[in-house]
Amino acid sequence: MLDSIRSFFTRHIHHDAPATREPGRGPEPVALAACALLLELAHADGEFADAERTQIQSAVIRHFGLDAAQADELLALAEAERQQSIDQFQFTRLIAEHYDLGQKMVLAEVMWGVILADGKIADHEARLVRKIGSLLELEPAYLSEARKKVAGAD
């Protein structure tokens, strides 16, 4: 199974242009990369709470226009890629190339939503979101704004 996931990833994620992906053939590479980052944040504190999974699933359904089955497939593929990756660079590079500032800000809000889903912010989570934000070329002020926006929504 991991070979099929790696094959999918090689065919779809490592291509620089999303237009090379055949329609209807799995999730968009940038969606897979964003989901992998969200899962990395959810696992940063050593536990993957149901609230975090629900937050991620809801976000990918809403932001990528998926149904529940497609969201589950995306989460499974992204989790496999997250476990195989050595760092977040491969994911952030793809997102930085294809997302504009507004899309990155939305992603930052979703990242903070995942972190805050379990009701606490672990030091590892806060450091990781700053690292990801830096790799996405987001100013610290943008991350702070995203955090405040999400925290105020509760």
C-alpha cells in the first residue's frame, strides 16, 4: 500500500504545475501538502485528539470542496506522506509556490484552529507553526493576526 501512495505522490506532488494532474485522479497536490502540514501540527504535541482530526477534516471539506469520503482519502494519503517525510520543506515549498498571501493567511488560520482544537497550545505546536509560517514566507505579524482571529472565534 505504501508503494501505491509513494507512486501517487511521485506522479502528482513532485510536479511543479498542478495542471499536469489528470482531473478526477486523486487530490490536488497542494491540498495533500496542506493536509500533511495540518496533520504534522496535530501530532506535534505527541497526541492526535479527535477534536484535531475533526478540525482538519472539516477544514479540508470546506476549503477544498471535498465530500467526507474524499476528505478521508486525503487525510490517509497525507498521513502516509507525513510519516515518510523527513521535514516539512517539501510541503511548504509546494504551498509557497502555489498559494498567494490570502491563501497562506487562510491556511495560517486553519493551522491555529487545529492547534487550539484540543484547548491547549503545547510549546512544540507553537514552535512548529512559527517554523511553517517562516517556510511559507509569512511574517510573524500575520501568524499573530491569524491566531487572534481563531482564538476570538471560540
